[in-house]
Amino acid sequence: MKKRVVLITGVSSGIGLELAKKFIKRGDIVYGSSRHEFNLEGLNHIVCDVSKLDDCQNAIKEIVEKEKTLDLVINNAGMGISGSIENTSEQDARKIFDTNFFGTFFICKSALPYLRKSKGRIINVSSVASKFYIPFQGFYSATKASIDAISAAMRAETKPFGVKITNVFPGDTKTSFTANRVKQDDGVYQERYVSSISKMEKDEQNGMSSSYVAKVIFKVANKKNPPLTKTIGVPYKVLLFLAKLLPNRFIEWIVSKMYS
């Protein structure tokens, strides 16, 4: 069993933490990043704000200088905001793109020179929300859809070098992400906003465990020929399949009925 050098962002809780435990148990050399100090037996932790390019470059450099290689990167760090598009502040809009989109971009940009040498892998944690544009979660959907786009482009660009890139699409998952979601007073949208977020948070808290989602991602990481995309959760696989068959207007009507 080949021992790999692995980097997981957003390692201090939820899916990232469960992934770290699985790779450590496998015997890999596991590095994990988060914005604050964090301790887990067997984990090499790096304080890194993924929204800052210098932090990402320094984190990757630290790993490669010590281990001489990098085999797998899992871009898991992310955040959520909620509210209508109209009433979302510029500050919150930039913050979520800085973390979710630019964080993924900066880590990939910093890691690719070494992943080309190792013929390594990238797994980007997207979301089913990148395919279903949810009211009052529009910016979250937008950040995840943008990750899908650059991942597909990167796959084509890096294929000749043997780099493999997979996007995973978890559905509702029970993590601290729910409690950490940024909320706001949404003016004329307030009644529908509160109803929508309440429904969403109930679905999340009744959703898949972070351990289960990590288990699926771990299996993808261990495949000789990993898939280009992987949807996690049977109901979400069915939804995405139906979305390809049904008219867009009908899909939007269903989502609107569910969440607004």
C-alpha cells in the first residue's frame, strides 16, 4: 500500500475532520489546514487562510519542503451565507467567494506544480446546490457552480500531465456548517427567507452524517481511475438525473415550492 502525502483544507470539523481520520488510519502522511490552531493525533496541522494566496503558497511549500512530494489535495474548506440577492452586502458576497471559490483556486494554483510531478489528484468538494440554484442561497450556489466550471477546465488542461481531478457533490449533510451560516435581516423578503432557511436547516440536520460523506470521498480518492464527478446520497443522484430530463422551468418551480 503506497503511502501518500495528503492535504485536506477545512480540517478542523465536519467532513474535513472525518477525512483526516480515515487517511491517517490508512497510514498516509496527512496535512490539514484551517484558520486556527487544531490538534488531532497523527495530523500535521498548518494554520492557513485559504482566501489568501500567500498563505496557500506557504502551506504547500512547507509540505513539499518536508515531504519532497504532494500526492492528493482535497479542497473542503467552505462557508455559507443566506439571504436574498438584493439584500446581500458586498462584504458578505466577496467573503463567500474569497473562501469557497478563491480558496479552491489558490490551493490548486499553489499545488499543481507538484501534483504534475507526482501525477497526483485533486478532489474539490462542490455541492448539489451547484446544480439546483436555491432561493436565499444564491451566492452559495454561485460559488459552487464556479468551482465546477474551473474544475472541468483544469481537467482538460492537466490531463496530459496525468493529474486527476474529481468534483464531489454532497447533498444535505449534518455538520457545524448549519450553525455557522451567516444570516441577515432581509426586509421585504423576511417572511419567505425565514421559512426557506428553516426548511433548509431542518433538511441539513436530518441529512447524511459527515462520516458517511467522508467515507464516499475516501473511496473516490483510492480508486485507480476516479470518476470526474461523484454525487453523494441516493436521493440526490435521482434528483440530478431527473434534472437532466425535465424542463428547466419545471425544475425551478419545484425548487421554488420547496424553498421560497
